[in-house]
Amino acid sequence: MALRKDGWLWALGLLSFVGILVAGYLALVWAPPAEGFVGEAELAQRIFYFHVPAAWTGFLAFFVTFVASVAYLWKGGRKWDILAASSAEIGLVFTTMVVVTGPIWAKPTWGVWWTWSDPKLVTAAILWLIYFGYMMLRRMVEDDARRARFAAVLGIIGFADVPIVFGAARWWGQSVAHPIVVSGGGFDVAPRMLTVLMFSLAVFTLMYIVILTLRVRAEHLADAVESLKTRE
């Protein structure tokens, strides 16, 4: 009965798993070499197809946290607090992927692991620290109401860094590590590269939806168990 009821979730989970495998093949085999990249740099450049979707998914997750935090402060309700916390947790994982894959891509491609002169790198690191602090806050404050309220405020304020990360290269100048790929005319990449990128974006988004659904359900079940314990 439970399997039939959650058939859609199982289907999406399977679809996202298969999608990741297909995305890996497309990124490593089917996508054409990027112009100007050869040897080790050409192989490292293919991290692009996972680095960018991970960043997009992190942004999406933090946007959901932002909306849920606003809803919590406006209406209250444990469901909004659960949604905000669950999405922030997932967003932090994807942002960690961004921070880790970025230097791996950058070193053989542009000759640097990290440079503090790159505004996109710096603002992305700050974003990671904000949501790492968000998760620490949720573990440090014991009172449920205060924890949810403080976290909601930080979830709202912290989201301000998301558009800053996205626009950093345009506002403060691009660097060798972060050239501008998305311009007013669209993505400045070859058509097949764009196809792989869009496919990876769709797969990562689907994976986020599946994980978020499972994470929210787990929190609601934990609340239900705790409620039963207090009744005994």
C-alpha cells in the first residue's frame, strides 16, 4: 500500500538516478571538447557540467529556505520550519560540491586552485559559511520556538548573498577562474555543450526535489515519534 501510494516518488528517484548516469556519460563522452582546452585541462573542464548545476541547485535550495523562512515568521507552523531547515541542509551539500569541484576544475584549466581576487569565489565561500552557520545555529539553540525564529531570520538575510554570487563577475569584473558564461544573449557555449548542461541542470533539480521530499518526511516522522513518546 505504501509502495503504491509513493509510486511517484520511487519513479522520480529512479529517474534521477538514471539521469545522473546519463549526465555522466554525456559530460565525459558525448560533449565536445571546449575550445582552447587540451589534455588535462580539457578533461577537467568537463566538471563544468556538474559544477554549474550544483551551484544552481544550491541557489534553488536556499531560495526555498528563504520562502519557507518568510512563511514561518508570517504564519508560524512547524511545517515551514521543517521545510526551511531541510532545504538549507541540502543546499549546503550542493554548495559544498561547488566549492570542492571549483578548484579541481580551476587548477589544470587556469593554473590556480584559488584566488582571493575573484569576487565569485569569495562570495561563494561566504555563502557556504552563512549556511554552515545556519546549520550550527539550529544545533546550538535548544528552545524550539527560538531556534526556528532565529534560523528563519538568518535564512532570510543569508539569501541576499545568492544574487551577489550570481552577479559578482558582472559587477566587479570577471577573472581567469570565472569568465562570464551567461550573457544577455544566453549561454556562451557550443550547442551540444548547452544540451548537456541543460540536461544536468534538470537532473540535479529533480534530485533535489526527491531528496527534499524524503528529508521533510523524515522530519515529520521524527516529530510524530517524539509526540508518541511524550504521551507515554
